Amino acid sequence: MGAPLGLHYDPRAFSCPDAGRPACLILIIERMNIFPAVDPIPLPAPVWLFKTLHIFTLALHFTAVEMMLGGIIVAAWLNFRGTANRSGAASQMQLSAAFSMARRLPVVMTFVINLGVPPLLFSQVLYGRAFYTSSVLIGLWWISVIILLTICYWLLYRFAARAGAGKVAWPFGLAAWMLAEVIARIYVSNMTLMLRPGVWRDMYSKSGLGAWLPTNDPTITPRWLFMLAGGLTAAGLWMVWLAGRKQIESQVRGYLATFGGRLALVMIIAQTVMAFLVFNAQPDIVKSGLGTNLVYKFSGFGWLAAAVLILFIAAWSAFAKPATAFAGWLAATAGFLSIACMALYRDGIRDLTLSLSGYDVWARTVVTNWPVVGLFLALFVIGLGVLGWLISVMLRAKTVSEKVTS
């Protein structure tokens, strides 16, 4: 199957002086053979279908992830401010706003976990030879995610319970946030390591147990900081959405709209800076490919357009305090569009980088089983419908007071 996005391995990408041609050819052959042998079983569906499903489900997963990463630290900060000075209306609003976010964080974590399964499976189908190798190389850290996630989940429940009682809850929130950031760092390290087969041998020589994380990759820290800034942007947009919920007191809703708008306004600017750092950290040939491929080029412009839209929505919320459902859903839509564009652009970085090492995801053998594909897509759509219905039931549930009990 051809590569519609034009992603092919090109030996000319390597700088080979004439005197060093034989050695360079050996290097190219080694890089082409460094990946484990491809599975002899062909793909049961076209590559473009797997990639479409992967990017879409990944965007849903990233939406929940960024809500959680930003929501935890913002709720912890508000609880800290509210409990540090319990006198006055401002303190009460801070405690109430913290509780409004904290009580929803365990539910958000549920979506983080469940929405993370589909893109992980699609990624394994398409990039298993690289993904499995990098996972083994950091195996100790990769397995530890299960333990870290379980502890983080428990901390979120404790955080929500204490925040609802008006008690000092921020240490639990801070601990949960730190664990979540460690997990995010592990994931970023793995997804970056799978793109660098040239360092695999050295890493395995250092630790066969997978006890080391890659530290010398110039793209890891910018990617991690981009997600961190994105989490705070998502938290601000989430607060704007919460401002439209009727079960929250009107004064608290106004506070959520103002604080959330200001937070999103500042952090979308910071995230834009991080986006340029991520881009500049890529090899020149990858940057060139991102600029010439129409799909990735327009996804990059799409993210910038969504960022501008978020900027205007955030400014509107910060100064006009529109505590309405319309403003909330507008903020949520802009946030999801930015994450979807980012997921597609990220896919371009991965494919272009892997192509430098001879990994062409479009070169897989495909024998499409259309009846199975049709059944899968039908079940996939039904699953999305059930997910949407569950969310609607949760949103239409009997109104419960979110006033702090203390």
C-alpha cells in the first residue's frame, strides 16, 4: 500500500561524505534492521482507518488527561488559599470552587483511564515494533504506572472528601498532581524513546531491568512542558464550563468564570510558546516535512486558530463573567478542537521521525476483512453513543448542592 502522506525512508536524509560511503551504508542498514521483525499477520483494515481511529480516540484521551492535570493543581491551590484565610466571602468562594472541581476529578480520572485504552491499542497495531521495544527499555518505570495510577486515584477521592468538608485538602491534591506528572513524564519518555532506535542498544546495556529513563533527548522536556501548560489551559476552560452549571451558587459561578478565564488567557499564551519550542527541537528534516505536508501543515494552523479562539473566549470570560451554559460549551468546543489538531500534528512528528530510521507505517501489508471492519465500526459508534448517553445522564442527574459543609 502506498503512503498517501508521502512518508518514505530516504537514505539521502543522512549526511554521507564520499569517503565514508561504505560506513554510512552500514549505518543505514543497521538502522533499517534495528526494529523487530514485522508481524507476518497482515493488518485487517487499511492503515488510514487505524490512524483515523487512533487520532480521534487519542484526542478524547488527551482532553481528559489535560483536564485532570490542570484541574488537580488548580483545585489544590484554591483549597490552599481558602483554608489559609477562612474569613471573608473570598475564602468561601475559593473553598466552594475547589470542591466543585475536586468532586469531579475521580470521574475525570475514570475517563482518563478508559479513553486511554483505544489509542494505546491502535498505537500498538501501527507502531508495535517501536512501541514495544521502548516500553521494554523503560520496563520498570512503565510497569510502575499501574501502581502510581492506583495511588493517585485514591488520593483524588481523599482530596474530594476533605475539600467537601471544608478541611485542609491541598496536600492530598498536591500529592496526586505530583504522581500524575510523574506518569505523564513516563509516557512522554516512552513515546519519545520509540522514535530514537539509535539509543536503544546503549540503554539496554545500562539496565536490562528498564530502570533508566532517557534524559538526553532535546524534545522530551518541551513536550512535557507543552502538556503541562495545556493542562492549565484546559483547567481554565473547564472552570468556564463549570460556571454554567446551575447547582453551583451564582457567586461561585461568577468566580469560576473570572478565575478560569484569566487562567486560560495566560496559559494559552504559555502553551503557544511551548509549541514553538517543541517544533524547534525537532530535526530539520522533520520540520521541513511538517511544513510541506498539507495534512500536518493545516493541522498546525488549525491548532493556532483554536488557540486564538481560546484567547478570545478566555478574555471574554475573564472580564464579562458569562456564567452561562453557552459560554461553557463554547469553551469546551474550542479546547477539544485545539487538542484534536495537536494530536494530528503529533502524529506527523512521529511518522516523519520514524521514517528517518526506515520505519514506514504505510508499508504494512493490508488484507482488509470488510465484514469484520463493518462490525467493528458499528460497535465503535454504539460505544461512543453509550458513552455520550452516560455523560448526558450524569449532566441531567438530580441537582445536588455543592456548597462546602464547613
